Amino acid sequence: MPFKYALFDFDMTLIDSIAPLQTSANLLAKRFGLREVTYEEVYQAEVSGPNVTFESLWTDLWGHYDPQWYEIYRDHLTGEEYAAMALYPTGRETLETLHTRGVPLGLASNRDYPRRALQSLGIEHLFQVVLGQFDVEKPKPDPEMILKAVELWQAPKDEVLYICDSRGDIAAAKAGGVRTFALTTGGHSAEKLLDLGAWKTGDRLIEVVELFDFA
């Protein structure tokens, strides 16, 4: 059965979030006399575990954590991070094609305020449902966020496809009874994603378009 509702993860699904994190990390490093970090270092730290917080990310990068770093980041550097964000190739085409053809779009992300990121990319208007970690009691890999999106749409679960990239995403969707299209952009191979329970896998966002019912 073709799907009728498209629910997306954000980081490493719609955007390469490592480059913006590197930008904000190095602005922070400059303020506090820390060494600059490479893309690869941020990538390795970011993918080292599910639901990585800034505390654990920066501890991985610099060996310790100072709470004032987050205050500086929150108050002064988030704009720089948003400015560095860019959709993956075919990302905008995928979202606009689905939206134009009448497929409701949703976002389920463990970001604090995912709507701000969508605004910075100029795509917030495409989404009917936007959920972040403060919109639920338990973020992914708990299924609460997936189930809340389904409830807001009042959609049959078998008509919802979750487009994502990570172990936690797949676990949340499986527990919520929703199938996943998992992208290799998060660092896992297609074989690994299938082992984790993905329904289908792909390398580019545009590949999901053919799975939807445009009737």
C-alpha cells in the first residue's frame, strides 16, 4: 500500500548536521581558548551514541565540560549554527514535491526547538506537524513522538512512513508500529539499517517520493 503521510527526522536525514555543529563548536573554541575541531572529530563524537547532548559532545571533543559553554552557545551562537545549515541534495525537491502533491509532512526530531531550524531553512511552511523533545515526555528511541504525530494526523499507522537515519529513529518507529525508510547519510550502511529493522533504505531523499500515493 502506498504511503499517504511523510514523517521526517531532521539531523542527518534532512541536513548534514555535523558541519553546523563544527561551526558552533569552533566559535566556542575561539571564545574560550580551546583548540579548533575537525569535521571528522565532530562526526565521530556525534555518532558515538543516541541522543547526544551538547555536554557529552563537548566532553568528547575537549575532554571536559563547562556549563557556561551552553549559555554562550544558546545566547550567542545558535544563529551561526542555523546559518551554516543546508538541506541535503534533493532535500528541497523531495519536500516540495510531496507537499505540492498533497502529502502531509511532519517532523519528529530530538532537537530542543526544531521549528527554529526549519524556519532558518525556509521550509517551515511545508510541515503540518513539528515535534521536538519538549513536546513529549520521552524522546526517541521511545515511540511517544511517533505516536503523537500519528494521533495529530488521525492517520492509520500503515499509511505513515518515517524517513530517518539512526538506530534510535528505527527503534522508535518500530515500537510505534510505523515503517521506516532509513537513509545511509547517518553513517550506517544499508545492510546495517536493515539489520536494525528498517523497512527500506536509500542513499538520497528523493527516493522516497515513489513510495507515496498522490491520488
